Amino acid sequence: MSQPVAVPDPTKIALESRAKSLLNRPRRRLAATRFSEIGIYVALICCGLFSLLITVSIIGVLLTETTRFFQFDEVTLSNFLGSAEWTPNLGEPKSFGIWGLISGTLLVTGIAMAFALPLGLVTAIYLSEYAPRQIRNFLKPILEVLAGIPTVVYGFFALMTITPFLQWVHEGFNVYNAMSAGLAVGILCFPTVCSLAEDALQSVPKTLRDGALGLGGTRFDATVKVILPAALSGIISAFLLAVARAIGETMIVALAAGSRPQATLDPRNEIQTMTGFMVQMAGGDVSNFGTEYFSMYAVAFTLFLITLALTMMGNVVRGRFRETYE
Amino acid sequence: MANQSTNAIEASNLNAWYGDFQALNSISLQIPKNEVTAFIGPSGCGKSTLLRWFNRMNDTIHSASATGDLRLGDIDLLSSATDVVDLRRRVGIVFQKANPFPKSIFENVAFGPRLHMKLNKTELQDLVEWALRKAAVWEEVKDRLNAPALGLSGGQQQRLCIARAIATGPEILLMDEPCSALDPASTLAIEDLMDELRSQYTIVIVTHNMQQASRCSDKTAFFFEGKVIEFNSTEKIFTTPNAKQTEDYVRGKFG
Amino acid sequence: MSQSGTDKTEEKTANALASHRRDKLRGSESRMNTDRWFRRICVMVAAVSVIILLFLLGSIIQQGVPSLSTTLLTGTPEPDPSQAGAWPAIAGTIWVCSICALVTLPVGIGTALLIEEFKPRSRWGSRIFSLIQLNISNLAGVPSVVYGILGLTAFVSMFSLFGVDKNGIQGFEVGAKYFDQFTNLASDPFLSMGMEGVEERYFLAPVADRADPPTIPKQGMTIFEYQNDQLNPVKISVVGPEDLPPTDPVELSLAIDANALPGRISEKAWYYFRLPFGRGVLSGALTLMLVILPVIIISSQEALRSVPSSLRDGARGLGATPWQVIWNITLPAAAPGIMTGSILAMSRAIGETAPILIIAGIVYIRNAPHHLMDSYTVLPLQIYNWTSRPQEEFHSIAAAGIVVLLGILLSFNAIAVILRHRMQNKIN
């Protein structure tokens, strides 16, 4: 085979020299770019520090206003931490026993979790281990939609649908009751539990699953004996984050749980949660800057500490879990 | 020692680490100007590390550090005061896996010139055409310059990346196993291309492919466990190497 | 780490093997049964979630759709349920959420860029970065009602930094004009008795400073009247206690009492601004920013992480500066992911009620906001307001409001899903 004789193409040569001259031109100076780069970097650092500033100001605001609350004569720390009587408005002897509100929060959270945890976990197992593709593709968007519905809608649902249903089942239910709010919060937390737990199950290495199945185990064996234990810390973190979410939930309890703080275990009763109290205060019941107004900050601080502890624990456990498998 | 002006890059007693792991151990070598230098050696022998120090791509790896002396002309490549952005204009790099930007073919090649030069539209078009011709993909892409670059085949993508590197007007072109992910036809096209480019650019290529090194390089350095075992003309390395390890490697006894 | 992972794998497999042997002795029949039952339970439970969703949507649609009407979209929240509408609330939502998006997106994406693209080399730098990262994941868990409390203190009253002066006026403001409003003598029914063509008119005397004492009516003072949306100067006569009131209807219309006490009113420009922000739109937007900032940061980080580092290397290898790499390569590649995350975060902001309730309270708003400091309400808050009323009719309107709200949110979600789908197609 003979190579065609290379004829120098005049246009190509012209292009070559033109490109050469273009490339030899003086380049853009970097100084201006450098300067703006530094400006941008500083701006980005400010953005990063802003998030730290938020935390600092949350803690600062809550701490100073809570301190102011405890400086009132009618407030004592022992009363706050040791009593379950929360009567900021009614009656002459005011009592600020935070347990009156915490117990309400715990009751609602307990009901919500009793609903959301088992259902969420089983659905997660189903989605991760059993469900055929089509059902997965159908269920996941539904969970996303459920997670995207505003809480005030759940509150409406609790008050207008769940409560009448409960009253139809059993006459003892108050118009405002812990059960209805708890169930609605449970429905709200269900997608959170489900998707976080499913993430945990999915990140268990395939080799573990295949190993168990390859030994002749059924899917149930593989799930219960191998995958669940392996994903346990991930599931625990999902639970912790869901509990934190339930504790901080506001609109549902404001609408459906009522506004009478009391330490009770009876889910038919009207109760008040920490968040419910804050909404009641800010919603206009109190206009002066008296003790009850500042008690809102003390409640907010308590709420913040509880949820912060749960979120941090959840994140730490999740971090550990990720470290193990990723 | 060779005359200063004939060498593009000079390393002496260069040591480099990733954290506690020493990747390069007292490297001394001179990369000659306007020639193709090949780095060969088994995986993990430090040849890519050295290449990445030539234009400071290691800066993004936080554990990477180096001591010794590494110079490009009068630029100290190890100094933290060195302007890496300016350096990378002069030292282009082509990676193992083609990495065209998710933009059009034209925009890919125009990326560097746009950053560094003030060009009007026709000048930019001329430069892009020149670079694409130089990289031997012009005929294949001239009718679809606005099509997404990710739609090209692997070999075309890699040649596009070479065009992209050339369009910035570098003096030195670093190639980090540019053909390892390509089919034989594309590999051949890129080897032809290197042959075409050698007169104008200093090319350093890292390769696992012995034939490739022997076919297209003027000089070859054999790396083993972070050291340069032998650095010589390619012909010498592949016919009568001085070191036993080099001989074993080029004969395919290990690696 | 991978070493221990393998060990664990082996250990677990060995355990499974042992239990398998035990099961074999027990007989595989019962094991297959357990599996079957478990699968059934799973299907039932998963079905529950679908049923709940259908039930929830069904009950709301059943209550809400009959009350859907144009009055709902365009009307004001009248006390009469049949005429009540949510226009001020919808407008409030649009105002608050657009401003929230404008301030949150740059800060959120900026923070994500800082953490993902500018990882520091120094030990102290990386400590600060991991602190910021930890802080963000904790902020994401803070209940929104707590952000409401922070917004109340930080934005509404600005930590009470702006003291109240001796005239009871707080802080600093621009863009407001003050007037003292007088009514004419014709509004006195006793004087205008039996006269034809006498109408009630209002006259506005400009006030130089909002702290000035009330204007005292004087003969020949500069005074204006609103006519056809314009302030026109008018000539009025001041009638002292000793004078006889004019008997001519026109003159009476243009006369005011010398002892009249004016009402102080203000006209606020679109750029009206004050410190502290008070219970205005800006406070609401900034408070919502606190709520969704962590969400936007986390989703933007994920989007940035999914951009292959080979692209960054490619641009860097061509001599692009760090910001040029980000602006030209990383951000465009991550844009669909960032947009998806941002849209989902915005739909959260639209539905967020508790913090707005804390900072704005339940107030009766008849108008859409006109400036950043204007009082406002948002759609979810209006829904809350209607739901918490005792009358049944308001509950139906609340349900209709929910249908509108869900419609907005679902369309947002649909956009996000389409974007994500496109993005996945692009990667494949």
C-alpha cells in the first residue's frame, strides 16, 4: 500500500500561522481575577459562618430570655423542673412546672411512635427486601408526597377526620385529645422513618444478603437474622430523628390536642404540649411582656435541648453506621 | 548534565508522599524539550504521581507533599508561592479517562481560550478549528460542533480532550495513560497524533503499554517502587537495558 | 475498615449457616410458612400507607372541592363564610416565599460550595469545617417553632436594640410620609342639617417628623385632599369656637373646627423600610430562611458531591482558577440537583406554618402586602385560622384552602420530579 503524497494544504497552513499568532498574543492578566477570587472566597466563608451564627443566636436568645424568666419572683427552678402543674394564666397561684407540658409531648410522641415505628420499619423492609420494582416505583413517590404535605393539613385531618372517627369508636374521647394528635403525628413521621430505615437496609452490603440467601435461607431468615442486625444502628438513628421530629411538631398538636396542660396517660384527654403552649402564647393570648410571655422562652429552650440531644445522637449513630458500610 | 535550555523539566532528589506513604523516592531526571518522554512501570510505582506534580494537580489531594527540587525553566514547581493557574496554562494535561465537559464540542475546546485570551468570535472559531485539526478530530466533528461532547465515542472524546488542552497553547503536554480506556483504532489515532505533535510540544506520557512506549517515545523512564530505575533513550531501554529489573519488566516478566 | 467489614461478613455468614443447620432440623416447612406470612404482613402494612394517603386526600377533597370558588382565590377573609376568600394570604405566601428564596438560595448554595469545593488543608481549617458541617446537620433537626422564637427576637424586635424614644416611637425608618388627617365640619350632622350637597371630606396636613405634636389648624395652612389618587392642595377655612359656622354648603364642606384633633396617618412607599423589622413580610421571609437553609445546604452538597471530580480536574488542568472551575463546570453540572433540592425546600417553606404563626400571630389582614414591612398572612396560616374556628362553614373553606395549597405544592413537586428525571437521563 502506498501512502498518498502529502500535499500541503494552503488553508491549513494559513490556519496554523493564524493560530500561532493568536496563541502568542498577551494573555489575560490574572491580577483582577485573583482579587475577585479572594472576594468570593470571603463571601463564601461569611455564608458558612452564617450557619454558625444561627446556632449561636438560638442559644444566646433562648439562654438570655430564659434567664430573665427565672428572675421573676413567682418562678423558681425547683418549681420549673420539679412540678407537673403548668398554670401560667389561670388562677392566682401561678405554677410553672414544665413536666405538665413535657408529659403532653411525651404522650403524643409515644402514640405517634407506637404507630410510625413498626409500620415504617415493616414498610421499609418490604420496600427494600421484598417489593417488586413496579410496586417500589409506585410506593416511593407516595411516601414522598406524604412527606411533603404541610403539617397544618395533617392538623386539619386530625381534627376533622380522626377525632370524629375516634369519637364514633368510643364515646369517651374529648373533642381535643392526645390520641388524634398522636396518630396524625405518627402519619407525619411514617415517611421519615420509612425512608431513613430503607436507606439503612439498602446500604447493607449485597454480599451479606447473598451470603444468607445462598446458604438456603428464606428472605425472612436473611432479613431478620442478617440484614436487620447489620442495619440496626442505621435504623436506630432513623428512629431517633423521627422522635425528634415528633417532639418538635407544632401545628397538629396546636389544632387537635387542645390547650389544657396536664400530666395524664389517658389518650382520650385534652392535653398541651410544649410546642402547643408556644403557639398559644405567640398567637395572641398574651400581649404584655409578663412572666407567661417569658415562660415561652423557657419552654423553647427545653424543647431545643431535647431535640438537639436526639438529633445529635441520631447523627452520631448514623455517622458510625455509614463509616461501617461506606 | 545536559544543557539547561534543552530540558523542559528538571527534577533532582525529589521525594513525594501521600500522608505517610512515600510515593517517590529521590527522583532525579530531565525531561528534554520537544521530545516524547514515556514513563513506564508497574501500577503504583509513582509515575502518575510524578506527572501530577509537573502541573501541581496534586494540590487537591490534601495529604500530598513533596521535598527536593523540581523546576520548569525558572519556575520552582514545589514552592507554595508558585502560581499554579499560570503554570497549568503552560503545562496541559490529558487524563486516563476522557473527561469532556457536559457542554458542546465547540464549548469544550473554547473553554481554555475563553479563560485566558481576549478573542472575538471568528478568532475563537479559528482557534477551535485549528486545535481540533491538530488533534485529528476535525473531520469527524466539523458538522456538529454544537452537539454535546458526551455524544462522541470514547476515542473521539479523548482526542477532543487533547484538542482542548492544545487550544490553551501549552508548552508541555502531560498524558496520563491516555489510551488505557480506548479501543485499538482510537489508540492508533492518538499515537499518530503524538507523532504529529512532538515537533511543537514537549510530551510526557505515562503508559502501561510497552509497545506504545517503544513506538512513540524518544526517551523512556522505568519506575519501580517510587524510584527511577533507568532513564535512557527508548531504543536502549527496550533493547539493551542496563538494569536487570528493567529488562524483566520490558520482557513482560512482571508488572 | 473494609477489613473489619469483611470479617463481619464472614462472621455473619457463619452465623447464618449455623442457624440454617438448626432450622433444617426443625424442618423447612415452618420456615417457608413464616416467610409467607411475613410477606403478607409486609404487603398489608405497605397497603396501609397507600390507604392512609387516599383517605387523607379523599376526606379533604370531599370537604374542600365543593367550596372551591373564584371568591376563595380572589376574595378577602370576610367574617361571613360564604364571601370569605384567601387572596391576601395567597399574596402573602408569594411575597414571603419569593423573598425567602432570594435570600436563602445564595447563602445556602454558597455554604454548600464552601464546604464541598474549598476544603481547607490546615488542621484548624478542617476542624472549623467539620464544625460547620456538624452544625448544619443539627440545625436541620431544630423544630421550626424554635426558629419562630428566634425570628421573633432577632427580626421582629431585633433584640430590643432600638430603644423606644420619649414619644413612644421605636427604631428608624425610611420611605414613609406622615399626615395629620382632619375631617370637615360637614361631618357634624348638627351643622349640616337641612343642607343639600354637603359631603364629608378629609384634609391632610403634612407632618415633617413623625414625632411632632398634632398639627393645630390655622387659617391659610397648607393642606391637601385626596382626589383621583392624587394629593391636591385645597383652601380651607378654620372656624373658631366664637365664629359662626358658614351656612353655605360649599363653604361648610371646606371648613374645619379650630379645636379639631387630627388623626396621624402615614403613606408608605414600596421601598418603605424600618428597623426593627416588626411583624412584616421581611421578618417572615428571614425566619423561613432559617428553617429551610439547612435543607438547601444539605441537598446542594449532595448535588455537588455527585459531580465527578474528573470534570473539576479537567478544568483545573486547563488553568482555571478555583472559582472559574466552580462557575463554569461544577455549578452547571450540579444545577439540576441543586434546583430539585431547592424546589423541594421551597415547597416546605410554602407549607410551613408554626414559625409564621409565632412571629406574625393571628391577625386580620384584608390587603395583599405592599412593601417589605407590611403586615401579612400566609395561606397555611389562614387555613389554621379557619380550621380553629367553631363554625362548620369555615372548616369547608379551610378544606378548600388546603386543596389550593396542595395544588401549589404538588405542582412544585412535579417540577422537581421532572428535573430529577431529566438529570438521570442526562447522566445515563
